[in-house]
Amino acid sequence: MLARSKGKARVDQGKLPIEFRKNLSLNKKDFGSIEYMLRKGHRQLEIYSDPGIRNVSH
């Protein structure tokens, strides 16, 4: 996962803690939901790291 984020420092770091706080109540053994959120996060990272994206609102 770290390899995916290298070179993508342009992405707004303020949104990350918000997403983690929203999902604190998630059961740590709920692998289906965790995998879904990881896939969703990777897609968002790809979209937000596009050079054509200039403003990302929360």
C-alpha cells in the first residue's frame, strides 16, 4: 500500500483522518467491508492524483 502512495503527495491529506474517524466502529474482523474500503480508497487516490484535478472538496 505504501508503494501506491509514493509520489502522490499532491493528494489532500486532510481527508484521510476524516475517513478513518468515520469508520472507527467497524469490526476489525469484517474483512469484506475492509477490502471494499481499501478498493474505494485506491480508486479515489487514483482520481485525486490526476494532474487535471485542481480542487478536492471534503
